[in-house]
Amino acid sequence: MAAKKAAAKKAPAAKKAPAAKKRTPNASFMKEMTPSAALAEIVGAKPLPRTEVVKKLWAYIKKQGLQDAKNKRQINADDKLKPIFGGKKSVTMFEMTALVNKQLS
């Protein structure tokens, strides 16, 4: 029986996966896009990648305290954000990214 136990312990070692290549950013995210006039009031008029637009928008939301106190995923619109949010008083953070993409060209 000792021989069977010894054989069971000699399981083949799991092979390590080769080191993953460094992930390259998606080109469409890095492409500079021009914001609409309404969006330019918040992020500036010069062309920016989508990622930077969202970063600047979040900075504005946090600075103005527009995130809902109870539900942090909800963004309350002020006068500058209402045109971007299609006239809605409040949107979720997921809706916000879709609405912002419509404001970029």
C-alpha cells in the first residue's frame, strides 16, 4: 500500500502559462475626438481621447458634488450636464458614458 500512496503523491506539476504580453490599449479608445459645444463647456474644446473625456467629466461631477448621496451610481445633472444627458435630471454612470459618446465626433 505504501507504493500506491507514493505514486498518488507524484502528480505532474502544473505547467506555468507563458508570461502574458503587455496589453495594448484599444486604438478606438485612444483616438482623439472633438466634444460637442455642450460637452466642451465641461471638458474643453480641444480634441481628447474618450478616456480623458470621461476622466474630466468625473472630476467635474465630484467637484460639483453631483453624485447621488444614497446611490453613488446615480449622477444628478446640473444646468451644464442636462443638455449632455438629453434633458434628464438624473442618469446612471453607465447611461452617462453612452450619452457622452453621442456628444463626441
